[in-house]
Amino acid sequence: MILYNASIVFNLSNYKRVEEFILLGLTSNRDIQILLFVIFLSVYVISLIGNIIIVFLSTINSRLHTPMYYFLRNLSFLDIWYTTRGTECYLLLSMAYDRYVAICSPLHYTNIMHPTLCLQMAIGSWVFGLVDSLVHTVFAMQLPYCGPNVINHFFCEVPSVLEMACTDTYVNKTLIFWFAMLVVIGPFCLILITYGNIIFSILKIKTSSGKRKAFSTCASHIIVVSLFYGTIMFIYMKPGSNHEADQNKMATLFYSVITPMLNPLIYTLRNKDMKGAFVDLTRKKIRSDK
């Protein structure tokens, strides 16, 4: 849930000093490395451009100054920097709550989802994510690391770093589990409950067109939630002794590289308001150039 510095120094008198961790990466084959570099560079550029477009459009277009796009803007900003994973869990929960209010209490939507509440929910999401990352960082850096210093991963993820410690890591693994319950499973359960109520409300809509419209407003969010939580729970909710390095690297690669690229594609390609804002911006640019 947090990226660690690849060079960490520990001043411990009773242990051999480890000054750096060596990351094995995804492969040692030079040809495959070049191919992966091209692929990941392309994915990174697409992710960066897509998320910047969402942040930009949702900021300048007045039609997108709604709670849903406010949280989407936070999510895209997070995907650009991508260091605090717990934040995304609570942002996705906030977006689910927004859809719940919009569908289940449409007449009270403006009163409930007022700007102050949206700001509080966004701040709470960032604070929870930062606290989660800080706790794991502090506790991991208190451990003695006396070798080996080779990590079979492409970045210093928490479970992989703990495997390098030469002491019992029960406390750290317990913290990972309980924080995963608080940061991952807790919001996920609330999202499931929220969508249970949403589905119940949609089923009460009499017209088929009304049902389709209600479902379409939630479709993009459901896809993103499924992609994100599926890989996160695969990695962090397994017992520490059962970690499979190659499987974990692929799952981590998916949520840390692929998901930030898919999020803007999902939200823009399936969203009429976002596509409309992009068209308006393009037309204004064409007029200004004439």
C-alpha cells in the first residue's frame, strides 16, 4: 500500500548493516525488459494523459461541478501520483454513497451532498490513506534487516519488505491484516450494502428506460470497484506464508499500473457528460484558432 525507498539504512549494533535492497523486477531477460519498457511507458503516458484530462475537464466545466465529479477528480489526482492506496478505497466508497443518494433520495440530493460534506469525505479519504501508509512505514523501518537484501519484486511493497527482516514480523503482519480490514474490507462491505440498496430502489422503478438510466449511472463505478478490490484483496488478505511472488507481482502490476490507465478510459468512454465536456472544449479551441 505504499512505495518504499529502495535504499534504506538501519543503524543497529546487533545486526549486520543492510544499506540497500536489490529489486529483481519482472524479468532478467534483456529483450523482454525492452519490450516491457515500451509497454509500460505507453501505459504510463495513457494513464497520465487520461487522468489529467479528467482533472482538467471536471475543473473548468461548470456542468461537472457535482459531487460525483468532485470525487472522480480526487480519484484521478490520486492515480497520477499513486502512493497512498488506502485513499482510493474511501474515495470509491464516497462515490458509491453519492450514487446511493442520487438514486434512492433524488429529491434530497442537493441538501445531502452539499459541498461541505463532499470536502469532509474527500479529506477523510486522504487522511485515512496517509495514516495507513505512515503506520506501515514506521513499523517496517523499526525492524532489523541483516540480509539477504534481494527482493523478488519490482518495488518495495510491504509484504515483500517484511520477508527480508531477520526477526519475527508477527506484529507487522497483524497490522497489515487489521488495516486491510479497516481500509479495504470495511469500505468494500459498505459499498456492497450501498449497491444492495441501490439495486432494490432501481427494481422499484416502473419503466425499463428509467431502470437502464439508473443502472448506467453506476456501471462505470462498479467496473472500477471490481478491478481495484479484486487485485487488492488477492494480495493483502492472504496469510503471509502463502504469498506467491510471481502471482503477487502480476496482481500488484495490475492495480498499480493497469488500473490507473483503465479508470479514465472507463469513466470517459461510458460517461456522456465527460464526453460532452471534451467536445465543448474542442469546439472552443477550434473557434479560438480561427
